[in-house]
Amino acid sequence: MPATMLLRALLLTCLLQAVCLGAPCSKVLRVPFESWPPYSYLDAGGKPAGFEIDMLDAIARAAGCKVSWVQDLPRKRRWLYFTQGELDVLLAASDNGLASHNAVAMFTRPYRPEIIAAFVLDDRRHRPHVGSLQAMLDHRVPLVTQTGSDGGYPLAAQFLAAGLVTRYEAYRKGVQLLQLRRGEVLIGDQWAVQHAATEQGVPIRRLDIAIARGEVAYMLNRKTLTLADLNVINEAIVQLGRDGTLERIRRRWLVGL
């Protein structure tokens, strides 16, 4: 094959392959692993699996990057390690405009939706007092909410001040607290709550009220990564969004729970 034809073939291949979206990442990406089914968990072989694992794997491959999962890292230490430059990427982050975040972090384009929903035990009782968060507050309905989610839902401060909140760390525990009647309404990530309830055989029902909805992104460390890293990851997210890869991963893990 003539050199010019070979060069054209190589360029065409590069355009068709996601790894050629841009220059690969400047280093191996250190990402903390969190046990958070169905987003992330250890499979039977002890390897990370789940929605977030598949999603980052696809995006990293498209960007020409490699990922190293850092396991057994307590949640409260992740931000500390991130600020110290010992972690490169945090998953499912929201750009809330905090100066403390933006000083050390860069945010990618969103890669998935986040839905915070409210659930009750499905015991078929009619509950007119849970028609809205304001009605719950007015009727002093106790909530079960996740640790660290003080601002994750409307009226959070008022519920806390009224002593109407019981906290959980893991979603499995949150479902157990609801079942034990430690709260009447469980608030949390839609798919994580549904997964935990299904896994434990606890019948729950999602309330038809809006709690919070948004999109999450990757938080990149300004100390350890570059603008070029941010750009190549963003390009990968755009490309995989266009060709349907991101939606296929979402539907594989998050639809129908």
C-alpha cells in the first residue's frame, strides 16, 4: 500500500476510534472506590463493578486514559486526600460554585442524571400528609436521610432543627431504618434506594413528589491533572454521548429497578 494511502487509512482509523479523541491523560487516574450498589460494588471475584465502573471505564478508554481504583478509603477521608493531591478524580460530583471546591477542582461535562426521591413502605396506607415536603414538615413527619446530605433536599435545615431526621450511611441501612419505622419517609438517590430495597425484599413505594434532580460530573484535581486532561475527558463524554454509549450504560444499570 502506498505511503499516502496508508497514512489516510491510519487517520481514518484514528477518527473512528475513541482513543484518538485527543492526547491521552497525563497520568494514571487515581479514583476512590466506594461500595454503592448499583453504582459501584465488588463482584464475586473482588473486582470493582457497577454503573460508575462501566461508565468511567468507557470514558477513560475513549480518552486514552488509565484508571487505578483506590479501595478501602473511608468517605470522610476522600476529600482530604483529594485536596492533598493523593487522588485525581472524584465521581458523581456537583459544581455548586463553592470557592473551596473550585480552588482545587475542575469539573467535567455532566455524564449522568441524579434524582433524589422520597419513598415510603408500600403497605397501601393512604398518607395525605406526605403529599409535599412542606406538608411533611407541617405534620412533623420523621425522615430518614443520608449522612452528609444536609443541603441535598429542600427544607433540610428545617427538618433538622425540628429533630425530624434519622441519618444513614449506607442505603441498605436506610431501608432497614424505614422498615423499623425510625422514619416514615426515606429520602435518597432513586436507584440506590430501589436497589437496596429490592436486595432486602422490602416493598417500598416512590412518592409522586419532586425532591431534587440534577446532573453530576467528574471532579478533577487541579494539583495533579491539567486542562488538557479535562479537555480530553470532556471530548470523550461528548463523543460517547453522541454515539449512544452513555445511554446504553445508563439503561443497562439504572432503568427498571
